[in-house]
Amino acid sequence: MFSFNNKPFIAIIGDIKASKEIENRNEIQKKMNKVLEEINKEYKNDISSKFLMTLGDEFQGLLNNGTNIMNIIFEIERQMYPINLRFGIGIGKITTNINKEMAIGADGPGYYKAREAIEFLKSNEKKKKAVISDIWFKVEDNDQIVIVMLNTILTLMKAIKDSWTNRQREIIWDMLENQDSQVKVAERLKIQQPTVQKSFSKGKYYTYKNALDIIKKVLKEMKNKK
């Protein structure tokens, strides 16, 4: 299994889908920069190289563990919505010096795999194949079983997420962000608790949350594998 004891890192390469078709592209880029700055502050202990915009509408960062990958992605997605994003995630070694201040210039299998992952997503979308996740993992070593499982779960989660109405998304994202109770969600959104319950049911919230928890657990435990 992959092991953080052997110094693999997690490289994340993300980009904005169909960015050239966005009318206020410059404003979106500015907003993305601001979101990434917030991520760098909130998750500084997980970050080996800070997230930043790179080429065009692409951004990248480097993590030293898997504990908060999904939290980071969720936060970027939530703040950038309704802009659609994709994320390629590579797990592997970094063979060059790492600059804490920027994820540029570093090289190695971790970044190669992240690039492979995001290019796979782009290629799949162009070929209009069956819907897959907009988050995709690739790993350096030969043990692919866990990665196949993660990508399969992420694909099922995307199918659920794509079924949400705007109202369901607002309610579900509030719960995912705050992790408290339906009553608290209702209070924050100024709605009735039965409305929250109905949105959870129709949006398959608990199925989605259970799948997310499994992914988080697997990613968190990666560093303990040998």
C-alpha cells in the first residue's frame, strides 16, 4: 500500500470547466485566488506547497497527508459554485525541492499522477462518455484496488450530487459545513425543520454523507499504511 512514511505527497491539480465561455472570467479568477488564500490559511498544517493559480484557469497545491483532502475540495467547490470545477489528485513521491510558498517548480510522480488524473477527466468529458466524478485519483505504486474503490464511490456521489435542486444543495451543503443538526440548519436558513428533513430524503443526504465519510477515513488512514 502507499505510505507517507516513504515520503509520498498528495498533489492536487484543479481547473475551471469551460472557463473560456465564462463572461466574467477575470472576476472568477480573482475569486478563485481569494478562495485559495483562505484554504492556505485554514489548512496550513496539511499543506506542503500553497495552493495558487498557475496556467490559465488551472490551480494546484501539494499536501503532506490525506486527512483534509475532501474538506479542501468541498470548500473550494462550495465557494466557487455555480462555477464547475474538476480535480486531478496524484499520490506519489516528489523528486525536487519543495517550495512552501508556491506549488510551482516541484516535480515527481505525485504531480505526474495528478496531471494524468485531470487529463483523464478532460478526455472523458470531450468523448461524452458515461458520467464520472469530477474528482479523480491516480497513485504511483502498483496497488490500485483502493484507488479504484475511491473513484467508484466518487462517481456514485456525483450522480447523487447532480440530482440536487438548488434548494437541496443549499440545505445539504449547510449541514456538511456545520455538522450539527437539522434544527440548526433550519434556523440558519430560516426555514422549517421538516423542509430540511424532506431535502435530506429527496437528496439522499445520508447515503452521500456515508460515502463521503468512507472516503475521508480511507484518505486519513493512508499515512498509516505500509
